[in-house]
Amino acid sequence: MSGTLSAISDFLGWNSAPSDQVSIVVTTGGASRQITNWTSAVLRLGIEIMPWTAALGMTAARASAVGVNTINPGDTCQVYIGADLVFTGYVITVVDDLGPEDHMIEVQIASKSVDLVECAAEFSTFQMNSTNVLAIAKAVASRVNIDVNSVNGAGDTDILAFSVILTETAYEVIERISRLAAVLFYDQPDGNICMSAVGTARSASGFAVGRNVERIQTVRSLEGRYSKVTAICQGTVSLFTDPNENALADQMGVLTVGVEATDPGVPRTRNMFIPVENGDQDYTVTRQRVQWEVNRRIGRAYPVTLTTDSWRDTAGQLWLPNTLAPVTARDGTVSDLLIGELTLRQTVEDGTHADVVLMPPAAFSPEPLLNPVLADRFIQAMNAAQNDVDSSIQTEDLPTQEGAAS
């Protein structure tokens, strides 16, 4: 009943703490109205979740009284917790559930990025030259009326050329170019998306067993981890190595380039080979890649999943993805972990709870990726042989972030 009691106390002025009452502002045909007092609410948001979603339930009698039955799929919708805007999107589905003992209405909402995830990427041309990652993301998102914001310059990475695959969704294009810039991208409350590095901002408080943690699950795993990750060059020279009793050592001497990373937490020999990409001068990306393989796999091996009794930290701020929060275990040890996923739950009977998935920050670090243009030897030769683009090839020079702002 804590959700209901909180709403009553806020209304009567008994409590100065921020409200956790879930409400939506629905816009239909230019007219907006706010709907509150939902019987149940489940909100799901995260770094690797797109779109963010909400499922809100209400009795049919109450729904009829407040006009929920006039909500239609496609209506624009803003989801609030108290005075805090959580995300902006669209009503996707309205479910009318009639049973022998109850009659419920459920409204299912998705953030605006649902159109990026489900719809094809559209451009005036599918070949872009002399641009950067942020400019491409802005161009593909603008087709569905979404802007892309940069946090601390994330995504301001120059790309010589980029080709969109005709059947790709807008999300797939942004995901691919985000890897080139080694940045994350996820939903924002206003309906736009942001590009960001792995978060360094800290919440005012964290999660502690015996204080605000109702249940906690910690995992220690060797799944998917390797004792050594080694970069190898794939070439025809290995086919001409003479077989002998030291064949394996000779082969590896030919193939390896001296770039590797180790995971000291793996007790037995478990090797992983990754190829050196063509065009990777001085193995710059390869060195980043082998270390990324180790760091990310270690991070994913130590997830913490917990349930807390609050949606906010001690400063009254909502828990948010890509935010660091200390987790205090039963034995008192404290770990700084990154919030990766949140499921915010609220019912009249059970009150307010949040299911949180946290991992070490390295678990969310994007994979280093070589620009495909640099990996294509034909394009390398073509670019070296000519300074101008062939006029027979349709291209689009997208403005850089600075150019777009001027």
C-alpha cells in the first residue's frame, strides 16, 4: 500500500519527499489530458534497452471515469513519476481484459525510439562522405522526428565514408556507427536519444543489504572468459609453413603479431583468437580489441541483480541507467557498479519496488571497431589514387556537429 499512502500523503501535504505516483499525459488531436491513480505500473528502461516501455493498468470502471477508454494506439504520451518526466513516446497497445472476477484495462507505451528500432533507415542517398558519427545519427533519427544529443562530445568522431545497407533499420545504423565512435546510445526523457561514454556520474546513495535492499543476487562466473586473447594475422604464408614436430609453434609464430591480453582469473588454459583487420596501422585497434574482450567478459561475469524498496536515491533523484551506484554487500564490502537496467514496479497491493541490474563499468564498454573504409583495400587504393569523388557516384556530405550548429 506504500504507493497509495504516498499519493494520499502528497495530496494532503504530509510528506515533502518527491512523489512516486505514476501518471501519463496523453495527447490526441491536439488536446492533452493527464491520467493518474493507476492500479499497477511497470516501467522498463536501460542502457541496452530500446525502446523504453511502460505497462499501466486500471480497473475498467475507473478507466471509464477518467477517459482511459478514449486512449488510442498512436497517441503521443509522456510518462511521469511524480514531477519527473521519465520518457516520451506513443501509446502502442490498449488491452481490454474481462474475466469472471475483474475487468481491467492496460495501456502499453513505448518511447519514441520504437520507430528507430522497427523502421527502415531512410536517406536521400545511402553513401555518405566527409562526415562524423553524430551527424549520421542525427540524419537517420531526424526521419522519425528524433534528435541525437551528445554528452561531453561523444560521437564527434570523423568518418571518411559510410554506407548504409538498404535493409537496415535506423537503430542498426546508429548501433553500427556508435561502435565506430566507441559510445553508448539510449533514450532520454524528452523523447530524443543521447550518445555517451560509459557513465561516470554517481547517484547520491546506493544499495545496501539491510537498509534498502529487499533481495540481492550476486554472480561469479567463468562463462565466456578466456585466459588469453591473442591477435592473429590471417594470410597465405601459414599454408606454406613446413610441417614438423614443432608445427603448432611454427604456425603460431607466423600468425601472431605480439598483441595479446590475459585474464588472471581464469585458472586453466582457454585461448581465444581474434583476427587483425586489414588497414589497422600499427595494430592500434587490435590492441584495444584484445583488452576489450578481456575487460568486458570479466565485467559480464560479475552481475548484481537486486530489488530495492525505492525508486529514488537519498537526494530524491530517480535511479537512472548509466549511473554509478555503490552496492554494499552483506559482509560490508562496497563495489561501485553501473546501473544497466531498471524495472520499476508499483501495485496497490504490493507498493513500490525497483529491480536493478548492475555490473562493473567495463561490462558496458563498446567494442573497438575499425572503420570499414580503412579495412577495404580496394577503397584504400581508390582513395590514394584520386582526390575527388567520381561524379557518377551519388554521395551526401553531411554537416559535422560544428557545421550543423553554425
